[in-house]
Amino acid sequence: MDEKQPNAPHASLTCTGRVPKANARREEPRTKGRRPPASARAEPSGNGAGAARPGPSGRLRSDSGGGGAAEEKRAGPQLYSLVEDPFLHPELKGTACTSLPGQHLITAMAERMFGFKTTSWELGRQQSVIELDTPSMTAEQMEALEQSVNEKIRERIPVTVRELAADDSEVETVRSRGLPGDHTGPVRVVDIEGIDSNMCCGTHVSNLSDLQVVKLLCTEKGKKNKTNLVFLAGNRVLKSVEQSHRTEKALTSLLKNGPGEHVEAVKRLQSSVKLLQKNNLNLLRDVAVLIARDFKSRPVQSPLFVLHRKEGDSEFMNIIANEIGSEETLLFLTVGDEKEAGLFLLAGSVEAVENLGPRVAELLEGKGAGKRGRYQGKATKMSRRGEVQALLQEFISQQRDEA
């Protein structure tokens, strides 16, 4: 790819380039959770020859006239841009311009202040994460690091980009994980004056003051006894404040109190819900007992008892089965949605349940298991309960005829 400003020292957001039509496609790395695969994870130090982070290009054109930079990959000296839209979204460019140098600054200060080395980092869609080689980080350490990082931003420290020959002895003094074996050409180095010197091919600001502010949000337990430090930089901090304010305003309206009382109000609501759930469960148990006793009090008991209750649960069905407790009666109980997913219980004689249980599960398109005269499981087609009832009636009729 030919770039109009291949050696632009800072955020070259207006440079253009041409890519072959065959490469005009989008290929996004698949990520899940805080720890993306190595192919999509940005390492703590680049090499100026293609790392897993947004490249410096701001606009690309393919031979067909379309294709915005979605990702850049390196194969030896060649740089390939996988594209879809004609322009990079301004938000993506702004995020890359602040989050990447923000990571450089946080990484350098964390190592300088506490000896915490960065082992990898992720430029996420909403937040960015730095993996630190330490089992833990205290709240005091995080506060001190945030204060120090923002002090450097306010000091307006210059950020410069330079290129070194691969065999230059100064390359050995630059923070990096080393050059790949197929690297050719010069090495791109990003310097934060007096703080950090690091190999990197990404987009950077010309002065730390352009970052505006960095906010360290929290730490999370990482893999292999490491710590993930979650942070925001630049415009992302402002957007986070805006979102928090909208949420706070909505909660104020819903809870009918001020922001300082939101937590206590939610705790009270949670306690009320738990109490209501407990009362509801006790009432449901009482209903189950009454249903069973009503059946048992009938002068003539039917050989088949069928019941569906939408708000019931597995315990509700088992209480009824325990209370009736007769192998002479075949029980088919269901709870949940009347047409879709729910739970079922078949109870009766061991022989009948062993014979009918799997067939009931099949009709309801569910799965179940049973022992000692009970077969219960989950169903996905509760709308077929009528077919199950017909099957049970037919079985009872056959048993009666054989007797």
C-alpha cells in the first residue's frame, strides 16, 4: 500500500492510499471477554511493521472506489489493508489517537512507579484494558498512577516519532518485545520525552496534552496471576461522564430521590423483592398441597390427573406428587409457558413411568430423566400437552383392557 505520508510522525488522519481490489473486504478479529486471541490483541510494543492495532491510515481508496480501513495486517515488508467503507469513522480515529498513546503513558508510569510491566493490552470498543504482570494492584496504587499520568498530560510533554535502522545500536535501548524474523526496513520508534521510548506503528498525538485526560476505572483478575487495568482516555472519558449522567438522571426519576440515595433505594427494593418472592413461594407450596388434597378427597379418583400452572416450578410439581402419593393414579404435571418452554413431571407406577417417560419427553421436544416412579425434565413444546394427555389416556385404556 502506498501512503501519501508514509513517515508522518503523528496522527496521519488525512493520508490516502490505494489497495488492490482483491483486498477490498472486511475481516474482523473475533474477540470474547477481556482477553482476545493473540491475533487480535495489541502487544505492549510494536515494531513499525504492522501490529494488531488500528494503523495510521485515515482514508483508503480501492480500485473500485470503495473500502474503508477495517484492519491492517503485515506479511513481511507488505502491509495489507482489509477494507469495507470508503472512510474510517471519525470516532475510531479519535479513539486510536488517544487510547494508544494513553496506553504507552500508563504502561511507562506503572513500570516506573511500581515495577508493573505490561504484557499485553486491548483497544476495546467501549473501554481499553492493559494486562499488568502483577497479581494485584491496590486502590492506592491505582489512584497514585492516575494522578501521575494526568500530571504528565497537563505538563504538555511532546510525543515524537522517529525511524531507526534495524542494525542501529539504539534499537537495543528501546522498549519492545523484539523485531519479527521477517522484518525489513527501518524501525519506527515513538518517544514520550523523558518518559518512554517504544517501538510502535500506531497512530499517536504530537503532545500528551492532546489526550485531555485519562481515567483508570478498575482492576480485574487476569489470567496467569496477572491484573487487567481498565482505562479510558480522551473523548471516551467525556462520553462515559455523559452516559453516567443520563443513567443517574433516569434513576432519579424512577426512584424518586437524589443520586446520593440511589444505592440505598435499590437495596430496599431488592429486599422487598426477596420478601415477596419468599411469600409467593410459601403460597405456591400451600396451593400445591390444597390441589393434592382436593383430588384425594374426591369420592371417585380418576386414574389420570393432569394439571398445568404457569407460575409453578419443579418443587410445586413434586409437592403435588408427594401428597397424592398413589401409584394407581398417573400424574402428568407441567409448569411454565403454555405453548413454548416449561417443565414437566410424570409420576405413577414404576412400570408405567419407565414406559411412558421417554415418549412424553419426545412429544414435548424436551429432555428428562427418571427413577422410582418419576420422570421429569425440560420441554420446548408445551403446546403439545394435549398429545401427551391422549397418549396417557390410551395407555390407561390398554392397561384396563388387559386387566
